[in-house]
Amino acid sequence: MTAPNSNSPTAARILLVDDNCMGLCARKTVLEELGYRITTCCSADDALEQVGSNSFDLVVTDYKMPKMNGVELIKRLRKQELSIPVILLSGFADTLGLSENNTGADIVIQKSSNEVGNLIRSVNRLLRRPTKKPAISQSSPRPGGSKANRG
């Protein structure tokens, strides 16, 4: 699998969110070895702060966290009209029926012995695809000015 060189200034920036420090550290190590630039957060609130003040190419979040779960975090990110791709990780994905259709995530990964391989493939796939531009707001000005300015 190919990934950016860690010396490359274009290495993708990934935000990892998980209240489990051991899982967070393990995923960070794996993705950094592939050359990605990683920022970690131990809560969804911290993640929202990071996204508000930094630019990320991808967010990887756990589902089960105190105060705000991963699905709630994804909803908040989508409300901000961010086109950032999101991977949702959960040990409960199968049990709870979590899917891309009902979570807002681009990819949902079940935590298992295959998690690392699935995560690497998913990260590489999402970062290779063209980014979607946020939808144009209803209040955006139209070319040629507003109706009031037209003669």
C-alpha cells in the first residue's frame, strides 16, 4: 500500500478521536509510520475545537465516547458543511447496525483483528478520492447581483 512520504509537505493531516488512549496511540503509530501527519483528541468536544482552528484531510473517530458519541460528532461536523471525509470505528458496529447510511460516516469499520488493515485501506481510499465541495448556501449571492440591483 502506498502512502505519502513523511518528509513530504503534502502528507495528509488526519484527526484521530478516541477516549481510549491505548487505541488512540496504536492507530496514531500505524498511520504515522505510513507518513500521515496525525493530531489526536480524547473527546468529541476537543475534536470540534481542533477542526475549528486547523485544517484536516480526514477524521477517524470512535463511536462510544462519553458526553458525545462519534455519530453526534459526525452530525456536528456535517452541520458545519465541512466536506471532510470521516471514518467511524466501533466495536458495536455490527451489533448496533451502524452503517454509512445511518451514521453520516463515509466508512464504518468494525473493531476486530482486521481493524488495522481495514483502517489503512479506508484511509488510503478516502484520501485518494476527489474531495466534495460543500453545497452552496441558499443565501449565497447569484452572479450578476441581487434582483434589487438589476435594472
